[in-house]
Amino acid sequence: IQQEVSMWSEWSQYANGAFCSLPADQQHDAVYAECTAPVNIAVIKYWGKRDEDLILPVNSSLSGTLDQADLCTRTLVVLSPHFESDGMWLNDKEAHDELAGSRLRACIAAVRGRADARFSAYRIRVWTRNNFPTAAGLASSASGLACFVYTLAKALNVKEEFEGELSSVARQGSGSACRSWFGGFVKWEMGVKADGSDSVAVQVDPETHWPEMRAILLVASDKKKGTPSTSGMKT
């Protein structure tokens, strides 16, 4: 995952200016960050959960992370005590219901719980975009949730106590999101603890381990897939 640098004046382009409209005298209270995150493709999949709420898998899994120059999610998060409401825009379309979803709220609560208490009353605005088809089977939820959690943590200056700690937060939004935390080849440890604190991502090898490896993606349809992975695992 990579942190980007952007200027306040550039954000007026996002969501047709509705994303972040604050008067100049209120901008100094805001905190913000912008990041990108990669897609990962499982080579040893997990299929089934031992805990649906915490998204704890019945087996460990292994994935390869794709180059962000090809596929990635870009997310900008701004928090301010002056926003009247929370808001989210996905691929330049309003997606406020997504922000109200239980999994995304769980991620927000977990990151906020690690942040300074003064941010507890700050409202949040999220702008996120994929440069590839969304919800069409190309792991947009993995890159999207990893990017969101990482960006929110950066905005709130939340530090990991150990490498990969926040991947367990991303996991609560989308299981495979934890594997987008690192490049190269990544293992999602199934863990054994009931609270899921040991169900985290670890890098097995960097991308330099197998530099000749290539992934070929053929998009037969860019339409939203009919059966989400979460539903598919229950059948």
C-alpha cells in the first residue's frame, strides 16, 4: 500500500465538488490522507468461515499481489468536526449506504478505537475509485477495504504495534483485504484465537522472489457478479 500526496485545492474535482466543501477558515481542523492499494489473487484460497462476524477463516490462504501500475484502488479520506454528515463516493457515484454498512462501520470503529479521543466526534468523507471493474470478480473488495483502512489509519495517525496489525481490521471488512496489505506473496493466517487477533496477513516473500511471474486477466464481463463470495461460501 502506498501513501499519496495531494493538495486541498485538488479535491474540488472529486464527486463534483460535493466531496469536501469546507470554508477556508474550517480547513485547518480537518485531517486527511490519500493512498492506493493493490489487488491480490489467491493461489491457495480460503473457503468458509469459523466466525461470520469477525470474518475468521476455516483455513489459511496464500495470494500473489498484483502490480499497482496495472490494478489498484485509490482512496481519499477526510475527517472534520465541521462536516454535517458522513459521506462516501465510489467511482464518482454516491455510495453513502456503503459507508453505513456493518462491516465498514466495524472497520471505522476499530481504527477510531486506536486513535486520539479528540477525533471521536469528527465526521468522515470518503472518495474511492477502482481503475478496474468493481464487484466483477477481480477482488475489488480486497483492494478497496485494505485501502480504506490504511488511509483512515494514516489520517488519524494510528500506528501499528506490530507489522500487519491493521490487516486484521481490514479483514473485518473483507476477508481477503488483509492480503492486500503487502506486496509479493502473502499468507493470511487463519489464527486460533476467538477474538481474531492472530488472524493477520504476513508477507511470505517479496515480489522479487519470482520476478518472471505474470498474471493474465481476461475480463469477459464488467458487470457486477450475481453471487458475492460471502454468499457463495454458504452454499
